[in-house]
Amino acid sequence: MRTCQVLVVLAALSSLPAAASSAAAQDPRGLIAQLNAPDPVARARAACGLRELGDRAVEAVAPLVALLADGAPVDSQVCERHWWRGNQENGLTSPGEEAAAALASIGARAFEPVLSAITRDAWIARRNAAWTLGALDDPRAVPALSRALQDREAPVREQAAWALGAIDSRDAVPALISAVKDASPAVRRQAAWALGAIDSREAVTALLGALADSDAPVRKQAAWALGAIDSNEAVPGLVKALKDADPSVRSQAAWALGAIDDPRAVDGLVGALRDGDVPVRSQAAWALGAIDSREAVPALIAALKDPEQKVRRQAAWALGAIDDARATEALLDALKDKDAEVRRQAAWALGAISR
């Protein structure tokens, strides 16, 4: 099953080269003093050390909030572990981003000070505060984050949209629907993700409109969100998206149609089995199996001869999921496929049909 990448996510990564000693045994006061060091690497390491202390670093809340505005670039491997935010493809972090992670690690007692930072003069502080509020997952932040979707700086709006999706509050839906039409493609993408994460049927109309966005990643994210929301109302628009100019959008639309599981999608998905893009054909095969459409059996049998093994594998799985004896002969032939995984899927499918 295809899943869509979330643009800004929270994850703890480990096994990175050690750049600071273990903070577990450190006195937070020494680390707090280092937050004002002239070297940005030292400031970032201090914030990382405070993060490792968790709520034992509560006395560091005020200086960490002050550090949120520090955007000096440092290597993201400066700490033993860092919380990936999805915007670090360049391998950089900053003392402010590490302070945001430390505040999230401290927990609920950091909430009010961080909430006040969402209106700071420095946009970097506002962006980092928005991330921390999402990581804290406290619904009290929803009104402030919704207002932040109107911030003059696009990175702040983007981070606020992510945070609202992370908090998963339906109170945020109206503001996120408006953000789907933001001037920034990055904000529109994040708003579409958030609406899918919240799983709000109220957002279906706006997301269907986003399938026509000028930015392909926005269209892809909208397709994912519609599949996540699982509304039959989205089927005609997603079928149309199977003809999108961008193959990643077509593939995501195929996934969404399989997730929604509506037979009205079958004709469009059968056509997608002839798409020039391999992931689209593979995803269409999966979707037809997920929908359990006997009407699709002849097309899936033909897909067992697709030149790409990934498509053949998915077609074999789909035929087993549909459980139609008409596929038996073709699946027996697929037991001779040159690809071991195709043979394995064919054997499984034959077992499913014979039960």
C-alpha cells in the first residue's frame, strides 16, 4: 500500500555520531549557561543535553524559549539524537530547533511559555514555537495556531498547519480549509496533509478543489488526504486524477481509490493498469484487489504479463484477494515467473482461491 509522505513529522532518530556527552547525569544549570555560548554548536549541544533531561530540565524553560529565535545553522549531527522535522534535507539544524525539541521533551510545563512565543517578533521563533506546540499535542494551542495560519511568513504558516494536524482537533478544520488556498505551495501541501490527518469530511470539497492545484505535490497530498478521509464523495474527482499529468499524483489517486473501496472507481483503475508509469500500474492493481472487483479480473490476468515485476506481483496479490477461479490458470502459469516474489504471490493467490 502506498502511503504519502508527511511533509513535517516528529520522529526520534538514534545511532547518530556522538557530539555531546550523555546529559542524563548533568546538572541542568551548566547546560543552561551554555545556551548563551558564543559558538552556535555549543548552544545547540546544550539544548540537546537539556532535551535528554526531559522534565528534569524544567528550570531551563525560559532560556530555551529565548533561544527559539536562534537560527544559526549547525550540522544536524551535532547531537547524539535529533528529532527530525522534515525540513532538514540539507543536513542542518539550529540552536532554535534544538531548543524547540528540548521544550517538547520537558512537556506540559513548557506549554504556556511556548504558547506566548507564537507571537514573538522573530519569525524563526514563531516557527519553532509552532513546531513545539504540535509536538506537545495540547488542544489549547489550536486557536493560536489557527491564527498563525495568517502569519506574514510562509514557514510559520507551514509549521502551524503541521502542528494543527499533529494535534488532530476538528476545531482547526475551518482555518486549514482556508489554508488550502494559501499563496505558498508548501503551506497548501501541509494544510492538505493536516486535513487528512484530522480525517474531516468537512474538508472534502476543499481537497477536491486542491486536486486541480497548479503544484503537483499539493495535488498529490490532496489525493492522499481524500483517501485518508475515506469519503465516497471524492471518487469522481480521484478517478479524474488518474489522468493527471504528474505520475506521483496518479499513483496517489489510485491508492486513495483503493482505500475508499468504491466500485465506481473500477473502470478508471483498469485503465490505469495501462499507464506508462510503473508505480501507477502497481498501485492500480493493488486498488483493484482492495476494492475486490470481479469485473477487474481479466485486466489483472493481463497484468500478470506486465514487463515490470512489481506490477506482476501486485496483480497476483489482487487476484488472490478477489478470489475468482477464472484466474487459476494464469496464476499457475505465474508460478513459472522469473521473479521469486511473483511466484510467491501467485502461490498465495492460488491458495486463497482454492479455500
